[in-house]
Amino acid sequence: MKNIFSSYPIADIGRHYGLTYFDIGSRGGFQDDLYPIAFAVDVVGFEPDPEEFERLLHLPIEPWRSITHLPYGVGNISGRQKLFIPTDPQSASLLKHNTKIGRKFNKTQFFEIERTEQIETLCLQDALEKTALKSIDYLKIDIEGAELAVFMSSPAVISDVLAIKTEVSFLPFRNSQPLARDIDLFLGKAGFELMDITEPAHWRRHGHLIHPYYSSGNPPYSKAQIMQADYLYFRDPDTLDGDVAKLLKLSLIALSFGYFDHALMILERPEIAKFLSIEFGKSPIDIVGPSSRAYGRKAFLRAFYLQIRNIVPFVRYLKNLLR
């Protein structure tokens, strides 16, 4: 869905106001959440590992308006902190791992520490000051358990953020790790609404196949316990005190994620509808309608493709039912 909004009325608003996107935990590249309006998005990524940082520097700017990479981690303080790196380095964390969880689910590779490193970290306030940007519109954060500490360390920055996607855990993967309910309570008090729960990860003790698949293992079938997910939050529009620029930016983010009804409710506010008519000569539905149709076609075709592709594992594991 790269830049699919670029030829629609929403593009004029996007180019005029722009969006800033901080990706904390950008190993592997930036996520595609804001792809539909990427031409109007300035992206900042963080990667303390020198080798991965060097690789990220060579990523193409397209489809974004600009890209900045910073060779730091993000934490609750600015300074050197110990990073705990298990056998599977994707589970590296500033918090010490809870090995009991690894043993319980036979997934010790995510919990047994192979080495530690000292890395340079920035609190969110200092991270923002390292850039030429004044605020963060969209914050994506996945730092294996230290997310809430980052939010709490920079309240002034968080008070300006319009949308957050954060990884949450339902069991304490790390010692003293805040859980999903703690993050939800904090962000709710900070003026955010939970919009969606995505990318849920479920674990079972034996084997890797979970509902609805049937394996040749023992037991051959089992549902699994939810362990992690991503929570997507949008700023409650009522907390923005009629700030036209922020409300328009929030609608841009909502549109990029596919929440067209939510975006339309923002744009239909009397002060916003009047502004759109005067400044852009458009009504709220003039803005939302064409974008919704373009996005909806892409979403339908993608869902159709996934339905077809998902037949393959069903056929693959069907043979296990006959054993």
C-alpha cells in the first residue's frame, strides 16, 4: 500500500502538515503502518548494534519523505545501560530475563543469557532533541519489556504523541516487567484510546503448531496461551482542545491504518469541517471517501490472497488427522 493516498484529496493535507514517525526497535527496517501516506512522513529509527546500524544506513529512502537513523537504544535514561542478550538475540532486553517462563514453555532460547553488552541509550526526550523534529506524531515501540519505563521517563513528549503501537506482554518475560494491563492503565490516563490488538503470539509447551492445526506430536492438538501482542492506541480527540493541526494529523494516521470511520468522525467535527471547506474546498467525506475505496480494494485483495495461501498449511497438516 505504498503511497496509495498520493493522488487523492487527503494528499494535500498530508503534504501540508506532514507526520513524524519514531520507530524504536527498528532492526530489520521500518514497519509499513504509515505506508499509504509515506510521502508525507519523516521517519526516525534507533539501532544500537553497530553492524545492524550500518546496514540500516544503506536502506533506500523510498517510500518515506525522509529517514534518520540514530546509533542508540531508547530507555528510561540517557547513558550507558546493560543489554541482556539471550541465545536468540531478537529477545535482547534492558531487563533481565525471567528464565522460569522459558523453562515452562520449552523456549529457553529466548531467556538464557548468552552475553551482555553496554549500549548507549537515550530517554525519549533526549532522542527527540537529537533530531530536527519538534514532536512525535506516531510512536512504534518494541523493546522487550521496557516500554512503560520509556513512556514514564518523558511525559512531556508522550503528551504530544498522537498514536502509539507498543508491544505488550501478558506474562512477565523479564524480571519486574510491567504487563499489558499496566501499560493500558498508564496510556488510558495519558489520554489514549485502545483501538486494536494485533499480532497476538500464543505459546504451547510441546511443539509449535497451535489452533487450528493438528500435528504428529503428542499431544497432537492444543490451543496455546496468549503471551504477547501489539496494542494500538490513538489519542482521544477530545483531549486535543480543538487543535486543528493535531486533529488533522490524527485523522491522517487513522486513515493510514484503515480506520476510515474514526477518521471521518474527527473530520466531521464542526471546527474541522469548516476548516476543510475554507482551506481545501473539501467536505469530510470528500477527503475520506476516495481514500477508503482505494484502501478497501487493496485490503480485500490482500485478504483474498491470504485466504488462498492459508489453504496450504491446512492441506499439509490434514494428513496428521488420518494417523
